[in-house]
Amino acid sequence: MTESFADLDHDRRRRTGVPEVVLGEGKTTEQTLALLAGLRAGDPSGPALATRCPDGVLAAAPGAFPGEAVTIDEHGRTVVVGDLPAPAGRTVVLTAGTADLPVARECTTTLAVLGIAADLVPDVGVAGLHRLLGRLDRLRDAHAVVVVAGMDGALPSVVAGLVAAPVVGVPTSTGYGVAAGGLAAAGAMLATCSPGLVVVNVDNGFGAAVHAARIEGLVAGG
Amino acid sequence: MTESFADLDHDRRRRTGVPEVVLGEGKTTEQTLALLAGLRAGDPSGPALATRCPDGVLAAAPGAFPGEAVTIDEHGRTVVVGDLPAPAGRTVVLTAGTADLPVARECTTTLAVLGIAADLVPDVGVAGLHRLLGRLDRLRDAHAVVVVAGMDGALPSVVAGLVAAPVVGVPTSTGYGVAAGGLAAAGAMLATCSPGLVVVNVDNGFGAAVHAARIEGLVAGG
Amino acid sequence: MTESFADLDHDRRRRTGVPEVVLGEGKTTEQTLALLAGLRAGDPSGPALATRCPDGVLAAAPGAFPGEAVTIDEHGRTVVVGDLPAPAGRTVVLTAGTADLPVARECTTTLAVLGIAADLVPDVGVAGLHRLLGRLDRLRDAHAVVVVAGMDGALPSVVAGLVAAPVVGVPTSTGYGVAAGGLAAAGAMLATCSPGLVVVNVDNGFGAAVHAARIEGLVAGG
Amino acid sequence: MTESFADLDHDRRRRTGVPEVVLGEGKTTEQTLALLAGLRAGDPSGPALATRCPDGVLAAAPGAFPGEAVTIDEHGRTVVVGDLPAPAGRTVVLTAGTADLPVARECTTTLAVLGIAADLVPDVGVAGLHRLLGRLDRLRDAHAVVVVAGMDGALPSVVAGLVAAPVVGVPTSTGYGVAAGGLAAAGAMLATCSPGLVVVNVDNGFGAAVHAARIEGLVAGG
Amino acid sequence: MTESFADLDHDRRRRTGVPEVVLGEGKTTEQTLALLAGLRAGDPSGPALATRCPDGVLAAAPGAFPGEAVTIDEHGRTVVVGDLPAPAGRTVVLTAGTADLPVARECTTTLAVLGIAADLVPDVGVAGLHRLLGRLDRLRDAHAVVVVAGMDGALPSVVAGLVAAPVVGVPTSTGYGVAAGGLAAAGAMLATCSPGLVVVNVDNGFGAAVHAARIEGLVAGG
Amino acid sequence: MTESFADLDHDRRRRTGVPEVVLGEGKTTEQTLALLAGLRAGDPSGPALATRCPDGVLAAAPGAFPGEAVTIDEHGRTVVVGDLPAPAGRTVVLTAGTADLPVARECTTTLAVLGIAADLVPDVGVAGLHRLLGRLDRLRDAHAVVVVAGMDGALPSVVAGLVAAPVVGVPTSTGYGVAAGGLAAAGAMLATCSPGLVVVNVDNGFGAAVHAARIEGLVAGG
Amino acid sequence: MTESFADLDHDRRRRTGVPEVVLGEGKTTEQTLALLAGLRAGDPSGPALATRCPDGVLAAAPGAFPGEAVTIDEHGRTVVVGDLPAPAGRTVVLTAGTADLPVARECTTTLAVLGIAADLVPDVGVAGLHRLLGRLDRLRDAHAVVVVAGMDGALPSVVAGLVAAPVVGVPTSTGYGVAAGGLAAAGAMLATCSPGLVVVNVDNGFGAAVHAARIEGLVAGG
Amino acid sequence: MTESFADLDHDRRRRTGVPEVVLGEGKTTEQTLALLAGLRAGDPSGPALATRCPDGVLAAAPGAFPGEAVTIDEHGRTVVVGDLPAPAGRTVVLTAGTADLPVARECTTTLAVLGIAADLVPDVGVAGLHRLLGRLDRLRDAHAVVVVAGMDGALPSVVAGLVAAPVVGVPTSTGYGVAAGGLAAAGAMLATCSPGLVVVNVDNGFGAAVHAARIEGLVAGG
């Protein structure tokens, strides 16, 4: 029973195309597992997802859903209950550095849960620009491009000047000093000189994935 | 001749689907008019646009391009040189209040320059929620929804929970005290509890329009 | 003896209607327990309360007051020594999400200590607006409404546009990135477009309860 | 006709007890006057109010509503169209200094429009505490106390420790250096050590008045 | 030997009246103990002091200086090596709350090391003003008054309006939400409406003590 | 008559040694002149002072007090009504640069009004350290040293390491970029590595003077 | 005579290789002209320079130095008194956009005054990367590269990854919203992922020039 | 194999003179060790370096590269794999205090890896200026000076006024209160009144070393 602490929004997939997802942070392990069970029961047409899961959830989840496929990503801190749908679409997820990978994996897992095919390209930051320029063909073919970057947050601005697809910047908390917490990266992305770049919250790979999925839904005729 | 102070990017439309646009702010009137002329000459297939134009540009522009259609929007502070293309697509632009209109008009003018049909719905902020709820049909039909809001920046989060289209929040500098400058609205939009909301810089109606146009381009099969 | 580190304000209930309460944070366990004992001894007409108690206080309190009723809330981090008064009044406490519950419980416990009847409604955030709209009757009947919300802090603005009762927003530190620490939520609430919304410090469920109790005191003819 | 730029909320008085009010800032003079006329026509049961009016509105308003009583406050920057209702209730408005008076007058004008009797006590800041202590009787009798203070924002915390009525702090942008813009005062009020103090946006005398009016409405049995 | 990591300033007492003191934070235990030994050896005329000592230093110090008096204050996190001088002067140290005591003790220990007589008065915050007003005689007799306060930082402004002695405000990191880290208190003290109040860094009881000692040195004819 | 907008604190000189002073900013010219007249009438034993006076006050003051000596400082923005007392004491006021002079003059004028002899030494910033080192004798003789500095705010830390007198740092809003508004200088002064440096608000030459006067009062046996 | 407000540092060129320069901002026109005259008289071996000059200085300077060559740059806001030395060295100054040109011109004028040959390349921001990539040969030949950029501040990070010369980033206040004031650009540059990039204050083209001149001095064997 | 999480930039030494370096923070131990191995294998001409290594990397590194010289610095948190090149050049690294040493050691280790001779001078902060003034000869002989300072960040401004070499300031997170995190020091360095001072990110001893190495490369005729 979740009713004393939550009010699940089983109607969200109908309204917005995307089901409710559990934010694991700030909840007890019991609450998160109960919410995952509630979402899975309320909408059997797709898997249930929890993001930003603390260690306790990652440890308890595999044994908590007997008879279900449970997929844990310790780096991306996600739990998926139920089988993934067949993927479709063409979204590309770039990272500026290796340390941005956990956020990128939250993004690609969310895309997979939503049935979107994602292509993950790590470590193509602007300190070595040839790594990006060598992959332009993959980028130009995409329906949506998600660019995950911490520190200076420069990569999304460069990408948005090179491709015609919608580009979403995800600032990350990677870095130290003025970069710590991701506000420098977020500020740089919002202040971009490249028209059309949009931004989500720091470390919010999930939100970028949902935006990409809304775009993919339009392309698919949704 | 602009070469001593600028290096026009005539290739940008080919790469990104959107031609270069002049940011009027921080330039002299002479520079802005020369850049508009350069863009218009370099790419006669569509009109040239300048945004955030100071009074001097708005006053001088009508007489500066003989033989051209010149459209001035004093509230939105835009100058368009050349005829607008025929509009296509279905983008909706909402504002929370009347004071957000100049930013919304920068957005709709940019959309018009890019050939996107835009539907402007002003003054539907969350203090009187029935105004928004009475327009849900128009929103649910859109390819992209741009929500322009200052002060608390709450409206985009509400909208993103009600529709399946991609939603772009534009924080505005409307308001005073902690709202002045738009950082409270921007923070609220980035921190949204509504999955999939993306954000552009404060008062950046132009950037939101370009993102919407990239989405419309995909839908149109671009 | 508390005199070497504190100077209890036994007169506060007379002046302000609300007795002094111990803030557990930043004190040693010994100090907090001694202050609770001092408050309880100095004003036997009602229970003594400590908020934001560290683990050490929560563990030690049950055994520290022999012959007294001691109530511990591990989530809300409160300790109550003494029996609660009979509740009266009509205050409603809403939360935007499950993660806001600890702050809401600090609020409802404080209300209970002050003899106010509180109705707790969790998880009605703006991403799924129908959850709030379905409860308007309960809200419209209230003397005071406390709205606890982190992340975008949008819910209090929506509520203040729907009801005539005084509404207090409590921003919470729930969330990450720009939401971490609750300043985005606090900024959004202060910048509200809904007239009459007032705000307390981040995570200050206690302060919101005292304000509501002052209002209830007026209604009761205090 | 306001429909192209606004969507008046004539239902707001029914829902919240307080009619819609025009924020003059960020609008053209024409827009503000049209909105005042629309509000006045839509709800003849009380006067229409505009706050934070630029000079153009203050100059044009007296001649814009033939046959109506029009009251201008140049310091408080308000325009009232229509006769004030008879006052009732007992709200006290304090200021810490003379420079806080414009905000206090926005507050007392709003209270007058809403039919609340207000008692204005200026210049009782904490640098000379005896000025406040000499007026405690007037304060202890109030239904609501609004405390307007810039600079250190200390006065509301002192007041909230002395009276039982609900206390609302209004930080002002009075001051310079770290006080400029009012964020130091707002931070101090939110961080108060005095339980129950609530806060509105910097310079928001209007919002404090509406909260006080909601409280007065309860006391009056509304 | 400290020469590879430090360069002790044995001349500082001659120049400034106050010997060098070790800041324990950010150093290894070995470094702090070696610096204490070096200071003690270089200036046997008075005790050596270390402030903000981590647990390792507090644990190791008692056994590290054979033949010396070593005084540890676990709450104030100070270590004193050597006998205290006889106290003279009249400095008063106030705290707003119990949680401000560790900072106040850093201050009184520093004063004791510098030979200043200090009178510590805890927990007289503005939420219960009578506690302060009852002690005015002690305050009015002082050569210097140090006021230690977190949260709203209001107490120093009140004190500076009541006495003629120089008043130093010490903001503390006591509190949560906008008070966390002490910036709200520091801002309020800097923005004070009470002329003559001066401020030191957050939690810097040491610095306030040195300023008071410089004043006491003048009074003593130094 | 000032009673409708102010409540003069004629008792302040008795309590704190320093009479009330008018802050010209944020008041109308009429209010400031009336307050000056009120202060002058209420305490004829010394001159009345207004600081941070707008142009209107500086222009009107010479003609507003017939029969009185009126001294205007256009750079320091002060008005003094009445004759200055004979100076005593030894306070030194340093500036880092020429642009800090207006704040330093507010300080020296205040000192003069309070009867303190002040020695002004301009333009001895740390970029050319020999200018300071050549004046150490004047500094070492002082009862109090006020150091006025913008930009990096480094000078007060250097001075506090060289002299034994109490040192007050006054950050100024001189500078641009991260220095604009004076917060970088204020932060550097609060974070000083030089024990005993105390700080006042940005541009608050007045407050530093009052603190110095309190110290001089002690030395004089006050 | 400047002695009452300044203390010229005629020794600076000997110590640091660069003579003192007048910062025009925050000084009166008379002060700036007197300082220019003093510097010119004290060091006839090179021209005297004033930066950030208000309009009054730019207007008065041409007539203020009879018999001297006076060069005014209205966009860069500089005044040079005396003939420029013959240029040597190889420093390149890039700008991201046209609006960054005033800061770049302050930089190139300073370099010219110091005898350094500078190559100015405007408008090569990352939104159109080919503009930069087409100029790599000029960059790779440089002794020092100064990159002037506002908004996202991304260009210096890209440049520092492409060349071996020392690279200095100059953030500018170009832009609006989160870019206004240049803090987003400054943050991005400090947080760079490109090793070796160093940063100066926002809009500080002068400081970047001096750093480049120090490097050129080394290369020239200084 | 690193290809799934990284894309090593083996070309970086050719382009920029400095090989790629591993930032240990934010990566798993396995990732960091694999990247070190990959860098070492890809460029055997010099050692591979990892900075900001967590404890796990420092513990595992000595056993992870059989047959290689592995040098660990637990304070500076660096790992070097391979023999250091013979040092050349003249770079001086100063620290303001002992607590700044870890950052200074990251700097000197990086310089050693890049073949630059570095002279480390600790603890010469401005509170005791004679320590710096006694070492001017060593400073004046340098090709580059790196100044590492936390708290007030004043030392680099003083140094840049005394020498002609290029000076790089490294703010550190040393300190507490407003100094915590290093932003006060960074602000002071950027706002410097000493022409030519350049700044890197807080605690970025590595970046300062790379900039110094680029300068040394020029001097050496690179």
C-alpha cells in the first residue's frame, strides 16, 4: 500500500506519452520498492523505472520482484522492472568525458525503457576536437542529440552549431572548484551562442531522455 | 564590408537548418545594419532577422533596405528584412502574464522567419489555472509548446505534465525582488518535477523558436 | 542545570502563544535532553518538543524521561515529551512528493503539540494536477494551508490561486542539481504570481506550523 | 479590448477572496489602463488596484477614468479606481526606517482596497529599540502584523518574539553594498530564530497585505 | 623541523601585539603539532594556541608536549600549550543560542591566551529579548563586546544600538536552509542599521578575539 | 514635522556615544532636510550629518539652514550642519586607489563630526607595495586604522599584519567584472589570513568611522 | 599636482616591465587627465595609457596634452598620450563575436603601447567552428593567444586544445540572462577541460595584454 | 580496453606540447588505471600522470604497472607511471600557507612530469610580508611564478606587483566561512589591482603547471 505516502499517477502515460518514474533519492528503500511495484502493477504494458537509487535500493531490488526481469545499473544508479520494449528511433548520446558516463547511462537506460534506440558515444570533449569531428556523420543522422558535459559545458554549444537535429545539453556535476555542482556547465549551456540548444537540470539524464522520447514520438507519428 | 568586425556564417542554414541571425545588443547600429545586409545578400532564399535591437536600430532599419520589405516589432525588438515564407507546422507559444509578451513575440517572429506556424496564447499563469485548463485541446494538438514565464516560473512544469509534445520553458526577467533578472524562474524550470521540460536562457524567445523549428523540421521530414 | 549553556524562555508561551522549542541540530545530545527536561519542568501545561534531532537524541530520548510519554518520529526527526493536547482547528498540510514527507511530518507533529488538528495530504505535485484538483473541497474548508514542496516549488503558487485561506509555502531541500538545498524552490515561492503566498525557510515545517497555529489561535478567539 | 494581451481572471475574488490586481511594471501604460478598466467593469463591487506603476501610469490615470474616484500614491506607486470600502479588522504595519515607507504604503493601500483597517507605524528599527518597545500594546492587539524592513532585516524577528499575532516580514531593497536588492534582509527573515515569522518577496507590500487580508477574512468569519 | 612546509613568523607579536597561531584545519596532525612546538619554543613568553583542530590533533596533543601544561577544549576545538597569562581587561562575549557556543569558546580561549578577561553570556537571542535587556549593565561596562550569532544574525545589530563600546559580530554556520553556512547571518551583520558594528568571517571567534585584544591593548596603554 | 515618516532617536548619543545620522539614500529631499533640522534642533551640542546624499540634497542643503554653518562634500556626498568640534585622537584612513576616495571622505567627514582627528593617506595599494612600506611609522602610531579598498581587497590584510592597532577594512564597489559591487573585496577581507581584521559593509566609510570613534572614545577614557 | 589623491608608481616599469596605467573608471575627468600627465612626465620613454575612460575623458583628452600625439579609441575606451613604440613579437587576439570587439581593442591598444605586435581576428565563435579551424596556422605560430569571449565562454577551451602557445581567456559581459555580467563565461573558462588555459577578470582586455607582454618579454630575452 | 568509456587523445602532445593526463576524480579505480596504462603505452616518450586520485587509486597504483617506476604522492594525490625527464627551466611555486601545499605539490609534480625545474617556497602569506620580501631575488630570476593561496587570495596580487615574470594565481579551497570552496580567493585574484595576474580554477595546480610549461617551452625555443 502506497497511499499513506504517495499518490501514483497511472494516467501519466496517456497524457504525456511517458509513464511515471520513481526518483529514488530522498525516499526510503521500502518506499521506492513499493512505488516500483505499484507502477508495474498499474501499467503492465511496459517496464517500471527508478532513477538515482541509493545503494540500499540497488542491493534490494534484484530480490524484490519475483518472476520479473530486474535490471540494475550500478553506475547509472537505475533499476528497471520488466522487459524492455523493442527499440526504435535514432537518438545519439554524447559525453564530454569518462566521468560524465553515469549521467549518460541514466539517459540511455531511460531511452531504452521508453523504446528508443540510443547510440552512446563517450569522451569526445572539446580539448580534443578531432574526436567529435570524426563522428559527424553519426550525429547528422540523428533525430535528437543529447550532449552530457561537466566542467566548462562547452561541448553542447559546439555540437548545436554542427547539426540540424534538436540538441539537449545535460550539465553534470563533474569537476571541482567553480565546476563543482555543475552550475558553471549549466550556465555556459544556457548562455550558449549556438541557437536552439536547450538545457535540463544538472545530472538530469532522465529528463533529457524524456524530451528526446517526446521528439521521437512525434517523428514516429505519435 | 563587415570583414573587419565580423565573419558571417553563410553555411549555417545548410549545417543546422537555420540561418545566422544578428543579435542587435552590444553592437553599433552600423554593425547591425551591415550584418543584416550581408546576411540578406548571402542567402536570398529567406528573410534576414535581427533580435534584441536597441532603439537606434529599430528607428534606422525601415530606411536602410530600399526595395526590401522591412518589418519592425517595437515590443519584441526585432527587425525582419525580406518577405516571410509561407507558414507550416503547429507550434503553440504560451505566456504566463502580459509582461512576458515581448519575449513571446521574439519567439513568434523567429518562428515566422523560419516558416513555422505559431499560435500565441497570452496570460494563462497558474494563479488562475482555469485559463490554461480551458485550452488543453489546442495544446494537445501541437508539435512543440513554448511556455514563456517569469516570476515563479511555474507554468512550464504544469504544462509539461498535461501534454505529450516536447515543451520548452523560457524564463523571463519579468518580476522584482528575487524574481528580478529571471534567475528564480530559470531555477524553477530546471528543477522541474515534470519529466521532459527543457529550458533556454532567460528572455531567449529566439532560442526556443529555433529549437521548435528543429523539431518541426523533423516532423516535416527534414 | 542548563544555565551554563542556555537561558530558557519560559515566558514565551505567554507572549507569543507558543512555548519555546528545542532545535536539536548543533547541540550535544546532553544539551538537547537537558533542555527538553527544563522546558517540560518549566511548563507542565503541555508537551515539550525538539526538532531536527540527530540520531543520538532519537536513540537516547525514549529512556531519558522516566514516567513521561515520549514520542519519537524518526522520519520527521522529532521528540515529544508529554501527552498531546486534544486537537482543534482545521489546518491542511500538502506535499508535492513523497520525499517532502519528513518536513511535512515535522509540521504535523508541531501542530499536534500545539493542539491543532492537521490533515496530511501527500504527493499532489503539479506534474499530475488532477491529484490536487480532486481535493479542492478539503482545501477550501481549511483555516490555513501549508504546502511543502521541493524542486520547482510550483505547488504553493497553484494552491494559493485556488483557495481563500492563508497559504504558507515550505520549500524543501528535495532534489538535485539546481534544486539541491532548496534555494530554487524558495526562490520560486517568494517570486510567486499568486497573491498572498507567504514562505518560511527551507525545510522549516516547524515554522510553518507555528504560523498556522497563530492563525488558528485567532480563529479560536485567542 | 484586452484579449490580445491578457485574460482577466474575474473569478479570482470568488475563489480566493481577493480580486485580480494589475502589476504595472513591465506593461505599457495603455495595457495597465485597459486592465484597470476591465477589472473595474468586471467587478463593480469594489475598487480596482494597480501596483508598481511607472510614472506614465501615475500621470495618465487621473484623466483616464471619467466619473470614477481615482486615487494616486506617488510614493507607493499605486492607482486605485473606485471608492474604498469601509474598513474593518486590526492589522498593524511597521517599518524599520523612513526609506521603507513606499513599500509600507503599497501595503496599506492594498489593505484599504480590501476593506482592512491598517495602522501604520514608521521608523522603529532595532538600532533604537525603545521605539518599538514603547508600542507593544498596539502590536499585541493586532490580528496580523506586517513588518517592513531592509538592510539587516532584523526587526521582524524581534517583533515575532514579542507578540502572538501572525507576523509577516517584508524585506525591502533599501540599503547598499550587501544590502542592495534586499537579499540580505530576505535571507535574515527566512533564517529567523523567531518561530512563526513568514516572509514575502522583496518589496512585496502587496503580497503581505493579501496574506493579512486572508487572515482578517477568517477572523471575520469569512 | 618545519622548514619544508612552513615559515614561522616569530616576529608577529612584536609587530601586531599577537603571536602567530596555528589553524589546525587543512594540516596533518604532524604538521600542527610541529608548528605548536615551534611556536612554543620560539616565544616562551606565552602559550601557543591551535584553533579548528581536527579530532586527531585533539587526541594527540595531550601526550605531545611533555613537561608542558596542555589544555584541550573539545567543543571549541582548541589546544593551548603552556600556562595562561593573568587576565586583565573587560571583554564580553554573547551568544544568540546554545549552538553558537563552540565559536564563542574559540573566542574566549583566544582571549585567555592573549591575557584578556572575558565574560561569556550564552543564549540571549532576539526571540526572547528580555534575556538581553536584563544584562545591559554588564554590557555597558565592557571595553569590547563580541556577539556570536547564526541564523538571522540579528543580535549584534540590537546590541550595537544599546552600548557605546566597540561591537564585533561573529556570524556562525548554525542553522539550516538559507542559514546554512552562515552567509545569511554574515549578510545581515554587514547590512546592519546600527552604526559601528564590525564583522569577521563566519565562525571566526578567533579573529574577533584578536580585534578585541587589540582594543584592550590600546586601553591598557599598549 | 517628521512624525509621520520618522521617529528620531535623540537618545542615541547617550546610549552609544554617537548621535543619529541621516542616510540620504532612499529618502526624498524634503525628508532628509527635515531630519537634519530635527537632529540639529534635538542635539545642539554637535553638528548634524547626512551621508549618501543624492544630488538634490547636496544642491538644496546650503540654503536650507539659515544661520548655520553648512558643509557640503560633493565627492563624499555628505552634508554637515553646524560647526565641527575640535579634533582629538589618532585615526589613519588609507585607500588602495584614487577611486576609493569618496568612501574614504565619507569616513573622514564622519570622524570630523565625531571629533576625531583623521589622517588620510590615498593610493597605497598592493600593486606598488613600497608606497605602504614607506608610511609604516604613521600607521604604527595610530589608535585605529581604516583601510578602504576595492577590487581584490588585499590591502587591509597586508596592513593588519604590520601594525598592532585595531584595523577596519572597508570594501568598496570600485572595479568591474567580478569586482563590481564590492563583493569580491568584501569576501577577501572577511576571509583574511591576518588575525584581527574586521570588516564593514561595502562603501560604508561611515560605519568604519563610528567604530573607530568608539575605540577612540575608550582610549580617551570614555 | 596629484599628491592629494594619488601616489604614482613611477618605479613599476623597472619592477614589472610594464609602467603604471590609469583606470579611468571611478575617477573624475580631472583626476584621469592629471594622472596621464604625471605618468607621461615621469616616464618619457613610452606613451601613457588610460583604460575604461568615460565619455568625458574621451572628449577632453585630445585637447589636454598640447604638443603630444593623443590617440583615442571610442569603442575600446582608451586614451594614449605619446607615440607608440615599434612593435615586435607575435600575439594573436581572437574574439568569439562582434560584440566582444571593444574588449579586444582594449587588449590590442595595450599591446601596442607595450610594443607588442598583435593580430586581431574577430568573430570566430564555436557556433561556426570552421571559422576557427581555417585559421589554425596563424594561431600555431603565436607566442601568446588571447581569446575574448562572452556568453558561453567556450572558445578559449577549444583554442587551448589546438595550440601549444600559452592561451589567456578574457570573459566578456556580452550577453543577457545568465550571461549578463560575464560570470557564466568566466565560470566556463575557469572550469575548462583544456589544460593550461588561464583567465583574467571579465572585460579585462588590459590584463590579458600585460600577461602576454610579460611572456613576449621572456621570449625576447627580457 | 578503454574504448567503451574513453577515447584517448594520443595526439595532444603534438598539438599542445603536453600529453593527455588522467583526472582521477569521478572515475572508477579500474578506469583510471586503464587510462594510465593506455597513455603510457601510447606515448612511451614520457611518464603518464593521474591527478586528484581517490584513495583507491593511490593504493592500487603501485602494484598495477609491473616493470614501471610508479611514484605516488599521497598529499598531492598524484600517480606518475614512468621515469621523470631531466628538468630544465626556472619556475617558482609559492604558497601562502601550509594548508595550500597539496595543491602546490600537484603543480610541482606536473611540472616535473613535463620536464620543468620547479622551486617550491611554502608559507609566505601576506600576514607576515617579510617572508616574501626576503625571497625577491629567487622570484625575479624566474621564467614563470605560480602563487598558490586560499582564504583572502591576496598573495598573487602582491607578487605580480614585484616581479616581471608572468604570474599565475591558483586559488585554493583552504579556509572556512566565506573562504570555503575557494571562491573568495578566486574572486580576489580575478579582481586584482596588479596588471598581468592570470588565474586558474580553484585547487587547479595542474592547470597552472601546464600554463607555466607552455611558457617555458617558448623560452626554450619550442
